[in-house]
Amino acid sequence: MAGDLTLDANLRFKGPVYTEQFLLDSTAARTIYRGQPMMIDADVDTGHVVQFVDAVTVANGDVCVGIACEGHSVVIASAETQVINVYTWPTIVGFKMAAVNTFTNEDLGKKMYMTGSGTLSLTASPNPFMGYVYSVEDGYCYVKLTTPQICAG
């Protein structure tokens, strides 16, 4: 899947960084990368987070909780006591842009979604809403997170 991370993302930050801890779901084996969107997928588990990948359709009632601060692996059926640190509101995260997701100052203030775990997009459905474009500079698109929040689907 071209839009999904296969290694930790190169992130930058503006201002203070805010994090929260969330319990991880273990109904499937998971490899989570730094920079990957994290969500509560109501179809999987309503109390534990999973990583977003482009094969997931965000539905009404899912909760986008933020961006993974760290890489993490989960073994299937392990105790659901493992936690992951997630960047949350009002952190401003800079995502390195690639040819497929280039933004400009004309995009400032627009809603930002992720179409894969590593691809930014201005397209809503069926993607998780992350926040608003804050600035674009030095090959990075900075997004002011508004997470955690319930997704409209």
C-alpha cells in the first residue's frame, strides 16, 4: 500500500509537544510506526487504539486520537495492557512532503486528513481528520492537531 508507512516517519514540531497514553488493541498482530495516525476503530475495539492504514474505512463513531510518538509491536492475543504515547491537540506536527502530497501556503487553514498512514490529503472521506494546515516550509507540511475527536465518517 503506497500510502502506508513502512518505517518511522521523519517528523518536526513547532512549539510545545503534547502527548497522551492509550491502551493498544491486540485482536491482531500490529506493527506501529512513529508518525502513524492512531484511532479507536469501533468495528475492532471501542476501548483500545489501533493504527490507521489505507485499508481502513473511517466510520461514524470512530475516534482519531492522534499521531504515534514511537514505534511499537503488538503480538496477537497478548494482554491488552500495552500503551502507546500519541501526539495530541494542540501539538503542531510537521510531516515531510513527497511528490504525492505537496502543499503550499494556499492550503493554510484547510482541513487535513490522512489517506494512508504516511500520506497527507485534503480529501475527507473515508479518511481520519487530523487538524488544520498550519504552515508549509522547508519541505514539511505542519498540521495543528485537533485530536482526539470523534470522526464523522
